[in-house]
Amino acid sequence: MLRKTRDNRLVPLLATLVVVALVVMQVTSTLRAAEPSVEPSTPSPKAPPERTYSRSPFVHRIPILDEDGTVIRPTKPGEEAAPNASSKPMSQANTCGKCHSDYPVMQQGWHFNFAQPNAPHGRPGEPWILSDVQTRTQLPLSYRRWQNTYHPHDVGINDFNFAKLFGRHHTGGGALQTSNDLRMKMSGPLENDCLICHTSDAGRYDPVARANAIATDQNFKHAPTLAAFLGKVQGQASRLRDNFDPAGPDARRAPRVTYDPSRFDDLGNVVFDVERRVSNERCYFCHTNIDVGRAGTDGASTQPAAGGNAGLESRWRHDRDIHLVKGMSCVDCHRNGPDHMIVRGYEGEFEARAAVAGAKPDPTIATLSCAGCHYGTDTQPGGRNAAPRPVHRGLPTLHFDKLTCTACHSGPAPQDATTLVQTAMAHKLGLPRHHTADAAAPTIQQPVFLRVNRRGEPVPEDGDDQPGKIAPHRMIVPSFWGRMTNEKITPIPPEQVVAAGVEEILGEKPAEKDFVAAAPLSEEQIAKVLEKLAAAPPPEIRPADVVTANNPSQPTTAAPTTAPATANAATTTASTQPAPAPDVPPAPPAPPPAWATGEPVFVSGMKAYKRGANGKLESFFNIAVAPYAWPIGHDVRPAQQSLGARGCVECHASGAPIFDGVVNTASAVAGATAKHTMADARMESTGALAAFAATYPLRWLLLLTGYACAAVLLVVIFARAMHLLTTRRWAR
Amino acid sequence: MMQMLSILAILLAVGLPVLDYAFFRPRRRAFGRDDAILRGVERAIYLVFVVALAGMVVSSIFMLAVGERMHRWMLILHMTLAPLFALCVTALAVLWQSTAAADDDLRRGPREPGERFAFCTVIVASFLTILSAMLGMMTWFGSDGQRLLLNIHRISSLVLFVAAAFLAWRLLSKQRSPAS
């Protein structure tokens, strides 16, 4: 009774409270709506990128902006030079990014995300190769830390020096744009150069001028302006001292741009011939490969003649990729969205991208691989771009489980031994030269048939992991001087090797424009160099060569405010290094880099060498001797020129290139080059294969027997069936 | 899929003789002519046939059943035994045809329906197995055709295996007919 009474009193009370609360909320919201906003104004999100969404290209008649976002207007002939006339270079981050405001998104693309540890790095690709003929160095480098490559920072190459070495064939961006290395203050950032790919007027963009501006003048931020013929650049960042202050009295010595007024219209706009779909020729500047074969020899050797270039000159005989012959372009398959994650086109790419946390790759990219396009996938139809469905007459389907499409269709037709290949990235193809030998360093061999899984990792044939497939690869065997500590070998930068006073032993450095083969070293020479390295004092690292940690979030123009505290500090994790305050004790010097300590060794030809107890050279095995290989995708050969088109015995016979083709170790040590078969390279036994191949000459007998037996069986079955039908025994 | 089918085939190959032993053995009659369970030549051919078939089954169906592939030495074993198997099964078929015709003429039916059906199955499955393998080696068929041929080869060989196992059991356990 009591409870009932309390309930009766609580119900109207609660109802009243609810009504009051609702009224208060309504009044408050009404007042808020009526009042002007008093909240602090937050920056509105940047406008979406401008697009026309037309297949007709947009004419880019646009103003160009410098790094400060100021519109660049040149002084016209007859006009008095304005005191504030811009002499700064064009910034494509600002110029292009003004409308394409998804510029940061583009930084996720393959060409720019190389230094991002969380980016998908995919299967191994072509590395940057540090090549130095004098020291016989050829070292695969990659920020992506692909297995058997070296991170540039680990071998004493900071972002600035990396850009100086390889910016010639690099789009810029990424770490080369955000680095805090000391010399970046003088050179400026190497921004994404949109035009190097997207220009459609080859006559209005000179990549060679850009390459020279980067490698020789160190005018990183001026390079795109120069390449786009927007003006002349006076001054060289390379001549500026390490203590250069852009705001100081030396500022006048900094590089300056004198713009060409004829490139600007009356409104100060410049017309850029650009296109979304990049032309093949733009891709080729960095992605040209030329097979130099074994020209200049009698065909018996696996190496071309040291000084000859007959192989290079034979390029007129080479066919183009069949897809290009048929009228396709690179970007028909190697497509990308705004994020510039260009489809690489290998099986397993979708899984690799999906494995990255938070990534939601487009499933249709699976149809841009060879098989995906020509056959389709389980969920996606094939036949894109009218890709024909291959027939593969007479090829047992078992081969599709054991071979990639490229094994039979890509790269040069395999011979009894690998051939040499020169690439734009490794051999600076596209830049003027006085002489290039077929055997010019670095030594890259192709095709090397390795068994890899869908991630591009070498796997045994019967491994428990994903089943591997044989795929053709290009391969480089590393060669370098290094130091070993606890069995770990770290390469020494070539200039540090030379600094140990080994020039007399190793010979002179060849001229910049001469691309020659590296002469082999004798064991005596190697022992002497190792002795010199062992006796060399601790290396002095110039402030300009100090590796600073990259900070991608740093503004593009960020630069260290001061030089590093100690010259010996080769590696530091600080993004900037401010001068220590007087009352703060100086930080302890960073430990010397790995390449500066330890026992000197030489690595070449899949062997490592060190000085023995008696002073003689000893060879030993170390994981650092392992070669680096990356898959070949192009050029794709047509069906008639594919491996196996002329019969099974192209592979199933003694001496077949895919099993018995010779790979050599390309040693820089005289007489130490060893030869292995492809099967050895895959660490596979060939007993069963040889036995299987030996059965092929008798295959006609097998076929004859089989067909004869089948015919007799058919007759028996037919006779029995007829007998049953005629006697009608089946009805009983 | 193929692994499951292979395991099923092995189970059937073992299971059918067991069932036969349990239910039909008392009513079984002699196989072949009345004067012999098997003639000498026929017996030798049967023996080689069974051995060849066993080798081929081990190199293929057993490998698939345990999750392996038929490759390398197993493939070589398979292909080495293949002609032997083909010749034996053809010879047996010819013998069977002549025997069956004679039996029919005499209005005798020495074979039991199960054996007759099993033998017919062996012959038809062998024909399909051999022909699909031979056609697969020619350049007449593309990938789709090759896959079809491979599937025919696999399925027919599984059927062949089960039927041959049953038949071998019947022959090995055969007793002389009381009438003879």
C-alpha cells in the first residue's frame, strides 16, 4: 500500500522534470541559432581538387607560384624591372597543388612513398644501384628495405646525397622533399616533379637539364623550372658553403631564376601541355632497359667484350613490348588514381595492398595483371582493353601452377646463359655520354629464372609456404668494401674507401661521361686495400654527409637550423640539431656508424674476403654476399616467340635455359667468377627433370601405344555394346 | 576437391571388397572358363595389370590423397607404367570379349553381375583414362580443353581404381566352381 502511494507521487514529478528539460533544450537551441557564432573560426577544409572529369584534356593556362605561394611575374621586355620581381623557382607543390589540392594524397604513390615505413612496398622492384668503377662497388640500395638491399642511411648516404646521386631519374618528393639534411638548405627540396611524367610536349621539358641541375649544380628546387624552359638559373647551390644562411649577406650568391617572358601571356599565365595519361616516352626516361646480350664475343663467353658496344648498338633489332606494338600505352595497365599508387600488375598485388592496415584497395586491380587481364579472376571478368583469351594449345595446365606468365613471355628470349642488361636507373641511360661499353658497370644479368611466391620472395619448390612459381628476374651480385662486426657486414661508402689512400692500388676514377667495365682485381690488390682500410684512421664525416632522420610531417622547405654538433656523428635521430644552450651539457657524441668499425672485408662474386692470419686473402661465406633479384615484367614477347612455342623440348631437354642456363657470379676478383645453372640458383635438384626430359625422344612410342590401346578398347566396347543390343541381353 | 575424391576412391576401393566378403562370398561362382579360375597367360596379364595399376595409383591418387602433387619422380613412375597398364588392360579386354562371346554362345553366364559390371567399368574407364591422357599430349586443345581432359582423366581413373580393386579382390579370392 505504501509502495503504491509513493509510485503515484513519483510519476507526475518525473513527467514534470522531463517536460522542463525539453523546454530548456529547445530554448537554448533557438537562442544559439539566433545568435551569431562566437566560437573561434576553424579553418575550413581545403577545397576539393578541381577536376573537369572530361576525357578532353584541360588546357593548363595557369599562373605559376613560388615556394611562398607568390605568383611569379617576369619583367617583360621594355618594362622596368620591379624591385620585387620574383627570382625564386617555381614550386610545383604550390603551382599544381593550388587546384590539385590532393597533393598530400599523391605522396602516397609508389614514386614518393619509398621512405614511409608503413607504406606497402610490394614485391621487390628495381633498386637504386650505387656504382663506382674505381672501387668496384655495385650495391643495391632501397629505402623500402627489400631483402638483400641496403637502406641508403645504413651505408652513410643521407637523403641529400641520395638525391644528388639518383635524382636524375627520380621524380622527387617523399624523403627527398622533406629531408632535414644540412645541404638541403642550400639545394632546396627536391619536390614532386609533376611535369617529368605529365608533360605531353617533349619539346617543353628537358629531363637532362633537370638531371644536370640536380647532380652537378645541386639546384634541387630549381631543377624543374629549368627543365620546363621557364627561365635560366644563375648560380650553383654546390658552391655554397655549409654555413650558408639564406637570410645572411651571402644570400645573393644563392641560385636565382631569370624567367623567360615569352613563356608568359599578357595575364602572366603559362601554358603547360600536360595530360593525365602519361605517354610511354615519359615512362621510358626512367624505365628503359636495353639488353646488350653477349655481343662482341664469340658467343661462348658469358661476358661481352670489355670495351665494345656492339650490343648497345644492336638495339635497332629489338622489338618493343607486344602491347605497345598493338597500340597500347604503359598506363593502360599501370594505372593509378589520385593517390598515384600505380598498379604494378603482378599476381598478389591486391593481397599485398590489402595487407596494409586500413587499406581498401580496389579489387579490379587484380584484373590488371597478365592473367587477370587475359583470363579474369574468380570474381572479375577479364578481357580488359580487348585482351584476347590465350589458347595455350597443347600446354598442360600444370604449367600455370609452376610458371608465371612472364616466365615464357617476358624479357629477352632465354639462351644458354644470361645476358647483360643496362637500365636507365642503373646506367644513366638518357643522359649524354662519351662512351658506354656493353659491360659497363654495374653488372646486371637477365633472365635469371627464380622460384618466388606471390610476394616475390624466393621459395623452395616444395615449401610449406605459398607455392612458388618460376619467374624471370634481373639480378645483381653485390660488390663492395665493408666492415664486419659480429658477422654483420656493412658496406663502406666508396669515397671513404678512396679516402683510405687506395687510389694507387685501385686505379683512377674514370671520367664522368665514360661508362666502362670495372677491371678485375687481383687477390694481392684486395689484400693491400684491406690492409689500408685496417690502418686508416676513423673516418671524418663532413657535416653535409651526416644522416638526419627524415620527418615527413615537416614542411617542404624545412631545413636544419645549424650544422651538426660533431663531425664524427654520422647518424643521429634528431630531426633538427639546434646549437646547445650554454647551460645545457652537450649531448654525448653519437656512436660511429657501422661501416666505420669492424674488420675490413671485400664482398664480390657471392664470396666475402678478409685477411687471413698469414696476410693472405681468405674467402668465406656471409649472408651479405647474397645477390638481389627483381622480376622482369617487360618487354612482353608475342605468343610465337614465347618459351615453349616451338615445343616441349624448349624446356624439357638437356641444356634447356630455364634449368641449365648459366648464371655467373660476376666477381670483381680475377678468376673468381663462378658459373651456376638456373636450377642451382633455385637450389633444386635436376635428377627427375633430366630423367623426364630423357623420355621425350620416346614420347612418340608412348603416344603410339596409347592410341593403339585406346582404339582396341573402343572396338571392344563397341563390339560388346552391339552384341548386347543385337542379342537384347540387356533387356532380360 | 581432388583430395576429397581421392580419399573417397581409396575408401571405396577398400570398402567394396570388404562388403563383398561380408555379404556375397558364399554365393560366388568361378570366374573364367569352367576348367580354370584363370588361364596361365591371362593370369600373368592380370598380375602385370594389377601391379602397373597399383604403381600408377600410388603415384597419383595416393599423392593427391595425402595433399601432395604428382610431380618429379612420381610423374616419371606414372608415365613409365602407363604404357604397360594400357597394353595389359587392352589384352584383358580382348580376352574378356572373346570369353564373353563364347559364354554367350553357350548360353552360359559364368560371371556374376557385380564382376561383369566391374569389368565393364574397368574397360570403359581405362578407355577414357588412356584417351584423355593421349589427347592432352597433343596440340589440339587449349587450356580449357586441357582442363576438361585432365578432369576426365582424373575422374575416370578414380572410377577405374575402385572398379579394378573390386575386380582384383574377386579374382584373388576366387574358388573353383563345384560344378567344374
